[in-house]
Amino acid sequence: MLEAPQPALDLNLDQKVKTMAHSTFIRSWPAIGLGVFFGGVTGFVLFEDVLHGASINTGHVQTAAALVGAIAAGHMAWPAIRTRETIIQGLMLAVLSVGALAYVCVTSGARNAETAGNKLLTITASNDVRSREIAQLAKAEGMLAEAQRLMATECASGRGTRCRGVMATVDVYAAAIRGHNATLASLPAPKVNGYAHAAKVLASWGVAVTDEWLTLNMPFLVVLISELGCIAFLHLGLGHRAKPKPVEPEFNDSDLAPLPEERDNVLEFCKAFKAANGRKPRIKEVQSKFPDCPHTTAWRRAQAA
């Protein structure tokens, strides 16, 4: 019994592919390095207290999870959204990425704001002490000058009781002045509130902004730069490559072997077609035999054969 001739397969399948999945590959090592750098900056801000001896708590674990989630979900969201079968998962990843980014920005920004606030309080306290000492010094110098004027008047005719009393007062004021000068010498140099100075500079350029606005927003802008820099550079460094899957080679109808008998069942038809032609039937070939067969059913029966 002669076997039906098998059709020659078209081996040039490189140009006949369709997208089925994606894989991640390194697209740019410099971008990866920049992403790791910005990620390290963000991690340092978030875990600085741990580096200084604080114990790891639930907040630290949640922050680490949010940082990883913001990077990974942001990288995987778009390929999943582009694929019809995983669009729901892609949207969930997009929501996760945005939420994690917001959590990291708020958490890290709050810690930056705390550090900046403590620094500002230290500057204010130091400057207040200096201002107070300068005011006391000026007051003591004025009282010393008045006491010296009285001393010159009272002691012009000799050192009587009133003269000696004024001289003692002069000595007290002189000692007070020396004490204020010593205190001022021990204080650190006057410090400048950077945000207040920046607000003055911006105001000179015509930009209406206050030091209070800068104090509130700058800690969060810095974190946003670090976190977005981490995600953006990592996404530039990591690429998505579509995994190709060969499609069925094209056959001419003249290459098809005749079926041994008529088949009323779709699955039986697909099995007989594959046995006779060495390949599973295409959907349109199944539907030419069974016009009422749905597209999906035809595909499933062909796969089952």
C-alpha cells in the first residue's frame, strides 16, 4: 500500500513569526549603572537610621518591598498591557508601580523633611543665642559708658564713697562685657538658612516663592528625582525581546492528499487530515468542511489532533 507523499516543509521560518512572550535582556550597562546609583541613593535615605544602629522594623520591610515593587512592576507593566491575554495583569502592575512609587516618595521625603527640619532648628537656636548675646553686650556697653560718665563726675574731686561705688559699678559692667564677648567667641559662626537664601535669590529673578514653600516641597522633590532616576535608567538599561514562535508553513491545495473517507466529526476529520498530510489542518480548512464550526473550536480540534 502506497503512502501519501509528504509535503516538503518550508524551513525558512525566520521571517514567519508572531509574538507569544517577552524576555528581558541588558540593553545598556551604563544605564544600569546609573539606575543602581540612584537606587542606592534612595535606599540610603530610607535606611539611614538602620546604618546608625536602629533596629529593622515593619516599616523598613514595607519600604524595601515598595522600592523593589516600584522598579519591577514598572518594568513589566507595559509588555503585559500590550499583550491581550495579560492586559488585566498589566494594569494591576501599573497600579502597583504608581502606588509603590508614591509610598517610597512620601516615606523618603518625610525622612528628608525630618532631617532638614532638625537642621533648621539647630541653625535657628544657634543664631538666637548669638543674637541674644549681641543684644546683651550692646546693653552692657551702654550701661558701662553711662557708669564711666558718672565716675568721671563723682571722682573729679577725690575718691569718696560715691566715687568708689560708681567705680565698682564700672567694674561690674566691664566684667559683664568680657563675659558676653567670651560667650560670643565660643559660639559657632553664624549659619544661613539655605531655603531662605534660595527664596531671596529666586525673588530677585522674579520668581515668587517663599522659604516655607521650599522647606515643605524640596525634600520630596529630591526623593522624586532619585526614585524616578532609578526607574527610568533601569528601564533604559533593560529591554524586552519578543520570543518568536514559528507559524505553520504554507501549503498548496495541490499538495494535500485525499482523505480516505468522509468524516462528520471535527476531531476525526482533523486526525484523518493530519494522518494523510503530515500536518494539522488550518482553521480555514476545518471551516471549509464544517462551515458552522466556530473559529475557536476549529483551532482546539486541530490542536487536539
